[in-house]
Amino acid sequence: MTLDLTATQLTEPGHGLPLLVVGPSIGTSVSALWASCAARLAGRFHVVGWDLPGHGRSATTDEPLIMADLAAAVVTLVDKIRPSTGAGPDSSTSSGPVSSGSGHAPRKFFYAGDSAGGAVGLQLLLDAPDRIVAAVIISSGAKIGESEGWTERADLVRRAGTPALVEGSVRRWFAPGFLERDPATATSLLHSLQDADRSGYAGVCGALASFDVRHRLGEITQPVLVATGESDEATPITLGQEIAAGVLDGSFVVIQQAAHLPPAEQPATVADLLTTFFLPDDESTVRGTWEPQATLEEVYDAGMRVRREVLGDAHVDRATASADEFTAEFQEMITRYAWGSIWTRRGLDRRSRSLITLTALVARGHHEELAMHVRAALRNGLTPEEIKEVLLQAAIYCGVPDANTAFRIARQALHEARSEHDQHRKED
């Protein structure tokens, strides 16, 4: 089947800028979902979005869809935007010539997609691996939901239209507090759902119903970063972890204060993730690390952002507020070198860094820091069961007395975290 998707230029092309293609979630337009994030990427990437059939600017279709149709349509769209050439501004993103009918190298591009757009990204990595440099898959899965659920939703939309989905989407799409914090963006997204064509929406439901590439993840060799909103119930953290573990070069991160639409809910955070992960080689010695030419202030700012994401605002505010003339430089050093130079590196995801940190703190007997990092591990996506496994293994390699103390401290920290979570739920 041949689809004709419509592209939206989200940033100016700019000479020599690498192409970043972004994809939307079902029910959203790419402009409503990605515009704010893309604005923060201007000057680094030429960001182009595409809309699902019957969504945004793309024409609808009455034909049954599969994910391979959408992936093929994205490739066709890229070839219209940036035709194949033998050389040109994208040449730095190519790992070598790829044969095309004209003997020229087709354009390679970076890809980022949310939900259904993320599923299309996985299909692209499988069907057109020679075209993708690297991909960021956001709030998605190798299989999303059950086919029966998508079939029921498609039937509902065909009968009642997409406005029937608005109330449920408010619960699924947004983290607590987002509607109050950014009503304009939330309204734009919900309008894009109301305006979506019922046939096009139902067709995408059909594609998601039949989509399941869990058994093929090991075929994906390009670097993949998987990001999931901490409050995402539609595609929970476990689905993102499954992708990151299944591909050959995968990493995983949790986006704080976000649910199913992080590019709209946390545009600055997502823009930083994309920039760090996709950074071209001509701007950084290793793709995905902070630029070596970054100023000390930039490294500090990056470290403070990560420190807050991992430890929480309340802890960091207490630490910085209590700093005085004697300890201020020490606090600055922690933020710049521990958080800005190590925790920002792409080589390990935050889950792995939490595992290492917990083990090191048990071994060295740093009990005050251990409680803090147990709570941080939860924010980074570890479960209480996984934290328990870390401590059990530490008992063997670090010593039973050390692990005994660690279990006592961790149990109290986990209890406090559960109590805080329950209290927040009551307040909501």
C-alpha cells in the first residue's frame, strides 16, 4: 500500500544541518506535539515532522494499515524533502555509501517518535536500517496494548468520532498538574484529537493492533535511546526497558513529570536528550556526550538539571540552601563534576548508574548517602525488587554486616517513598 504523508517543517533547514525526523502519537498532530521541543533544537538540526493518516495535515485513508506502510511512507517523505545525492550537507551523517537506483547515496537521518511514532521508528530500524543513523523511541513499545483493545477503540471511533476519546485521553496523556501548568499546549493537543478523521484514526488503531516486533529487537543494530514518562500508564516503563534491553545498542531513561507525551509535557528535557544523543561527530568527539568545548557554566547547568531529576528538587534545594561560605565550593564541585561530567554521559543509562552507586555505597558504608540513592534509584526506574537484588548480591561481595545495615536503611527509604506516593495520590 502506498501512503502519502504530509511533512511539516518545524525548524529552518540551515546549510549543513543534519536531518531529524520526528513522529507523533496517535490522536495528535506533529505540530501540537513537537513544536515547542523543535524550537529548542533550531540551529542544531533541521527538524521535520510528519502526520499520521487523517491527523494534522496528512490525508486520511479508508484502507487497512500496517506499521510497515507507515515506515515506508516516512522514507518516501524524506526522499521528497532531501533527495538522494552523491555528496552534500548530510554527508557527515552517513556511515558509507548506500546503493540507490541512481548510484547516489540516499539521505540518512536521525529519528525520534512518540507512542505510535515510536513504533514507526522501530519499524524503520528494521525495514530501512541503512537510512537511520540513530533513533530515540519515546513512550512506546515493541508491542503496545492488546489487539482487542485497539479493535474496540477503532469501532468506537468509526461510530462516534474522535471527540468520544477526549476524556480518556486527558487521563492517559498528561502527568498530574500539566493541564494547570500549560493549558495552551494541552488544549492544542486535545483539539488535534477532536479534529482527527475517524477513518484515519481507526486505520492507525489497526496498525497498532497487529504491531509486535518483540521477537525482532535483536536485529536492530543502530544506537537507540528509549525514554518513558514516569507517569505513563499507556506505555509503562517496563515496555521501554524491554526495547532498550532487546536491541544491540540500547539505553533507557525516565522523564520526570511526564506521562505519555513528553515532547509536549517536558520539551526542554526532551530537546536536551535528543541533542546529547544525536550530537554530530563534527561537534563532539563521541556522539552522545557533552561537547568538550562546553563552558564550565554549561557543564554546571547540565549537572544541576540531572541532579534535580535524579535526587528530586526538595533534596537539592535543601543542599544548596544550607551551603555557606565554607561548603559552597564543595556543592558547586559536586554538581559540576559528579553530575555534570559523569551522570550526563551516554555510556550508561541512569538505571545502570544507580545500580553501581548503590553497590559502591554499601561497600564503603556511606549510609546517609545510601538512603538518598535508594530514592534516586526509584526515580531512575528501578523497582524495589531490583534494589533488593542489588543488596543481596552486595551481601556476597561486600559483606553480610554491610548488607544487613543496607537492608535496614533501604527498607525505611522505600517505606517513606511509598508513603509520599500515597499522599500525593490522595491530594490529586
